[in-house]
Amino acid sequence: MNIQDYKGVFVFAQQVDNELSGIALELVGKGKDLAKDLGTEVTAVLVGSDVKGLADELAEYGADKVIVVDDPELKEYRTEPYAHALASVINEFKPEIFLVGATAIGRDLGPRVSARIHTGLTADCTQLEIGDFPINPVPGKEQLHGQLLMTRPAFGGNTIATIACPAFRPQMATVRPGVMQKAPREAGKKAVVVEYNPGFTPDNKYVEILKVVKAVSDVADIMDAKILVSGGRGVGSPENFKLLDDLAEVLGGTVSCSRAVVDAGWKPKDLQVGQTGKTVRPNVYFAIGISGAIQHVAGMEESDIIIAINKDETAPIFDVADYGIVGDLNKILPALTEKLKAEMAAK
């Protein structure tokens, strides 16, 4: 492998039912930052059937080029044709970096593609940057520049690891949804569109989709919320979440929770914030009865304002909070809710 032949930052622009997923635009934004550091361009790889019309949206969010792989075999996501599509694009265009969202689709697709093209894959990354490897110089070992440094939680979230792939290309990573930010939209911006089809011949590895059943949920998506009122084990009981519901209602916010609450069966998994839940970035995040373990903090530390309420003054959550209240949430929350109601009524 001649590493010098590989140039550019490519991202998999995931779409479902001809609608771009949020992670696609987040990756384009991050890809643009990485490409700037490397003096190159960011390219979105759009895979599906009749999806060329999505290229303009990718361009408006920062893509310099869009490679469209369009074929009827790609209408619904299936592992074999999608893996063939991405592996073929990589072999043809030779990107230096290739990013995939750590969604249900991306977690299935990323490892299969990396195995086919014989490169490494760092999964579930929460931070990406261009830098030197080894990060700290080692006597007698060459320090390589312009490497993709991929950071992710490791050992059950008890530590953070930074990983590089200096000897193979592309450098591949799956990235957690919600941790990267979309670039500001530039209406009317255009990208170079390249149509590429490696050919698809169904074989015994192609599954047959008999029926698509769409789940209907009345649970709000906490990743879209501007205000989150999140509760942990310290809330005490599922009944006590009524206090959080009342506060969220006054603020026009959404209730979320920690893993301990989900494990206890108090709230559904869709509301979980943290390493094994969702990564959120609200304007205001209330952490109520949450100790602040690293697994939870990894999912909410990018919130604009963090307000912690906990009876334990030594709880780690206070280390990341902008404002903290030490005390009994059963007394604090009703008083806070009533005060806010009065303020709202006065307006």
C-alpha cells in the first residue's frame, strides 16, 4: 500500500427513505474541519436509489464533492450491496480518511467495509482531530504528522483512548451521532457531483426484504430538545419523576434519564443519555439525582448550560456543572417549579 496515493476526507452520507440522516450532516461538518487541517476537500458518499437530489443539501452543509452510487439494489439498506458500494468507492477514489456514523446501519456497515479493504476501524468515536503520532515523541521512533487521532471511551467508559492508524489507509472511524456539529447552512452552494456505479449482481449473500414495518413511537427525541430535565437513580422512584415532568412542562423541555433509571425499568431506553444511550447537546441540561459517572457525562458534557441538583456535595457531576444545588430534590424541584410558574405568569 502506497499511503501517498490516498487523499481527501470522505464521509458516508446515510439516508433513509431518501431523507438524509442528521449524522450525515454532522460528519460533513466535521469532515470539513479535518479537510481544512490537511489542505484537502471533503467528499460525501451518497448511496441509495434515486438519491441524486440530496446532493445539493450535502453541498449546502459543506461538501465540496458528492459521489453518488445510485442503483435499484440500494433502495433499502442491506449489508451486502451497501458494503460493496462503499468498498468499491474507497478502492476507486482512495480517500485518506473515511467516516461513518455509529448508527444501527453504520455499526453494521463500517466493520465489514474496513475488513474488505484491509484497514483498521476505530468505533464509536467522540472526538476526531489531525495531529502527530505518537502524540508524545518516543526516542528512536519516528513521529508521523498529519494523522487522524480518533478518541473514544474504552474499558466500559472508565477511560478515554486516542487511537491512530498510521500504516494503513484510509483511516476509518465510526462517530457517535450528536457529538459533532453541523456547519452553518449556505443556501445555494453547489458541489461537484460524480456518479459512480460499480455494478450490483445479487448473490446468495443478498438478503430479501419481505416487509418493512415502521415503528411508531410517541416518545420525544431527546437529541432534538433544547431543554432537558434528566433524572438519575437519586430521583428515588418512578413516581418521583412526576417532579421532573412538572419542571419540564413549565420550561417547555423534555425529560430524559441516566442508564440506572433505564436498567431499573423506570423509563424507556429512548430517553437514556450517556455512552450507551444518546449524546445530547441542549441549551440547558438539568442533571437531577445523577452522580456524574464518566459514562453519563460523555453523553451530555457539550450542553451549553449544565445545572446539577444532588444531595451529595462530592458528586462528580458538580465538576462539569455550570451551576450546582446541594440539597433534597423533593424540596428543591417543587419550589423551583412554582417559582418558574410565577415568573411565567408575571410575563
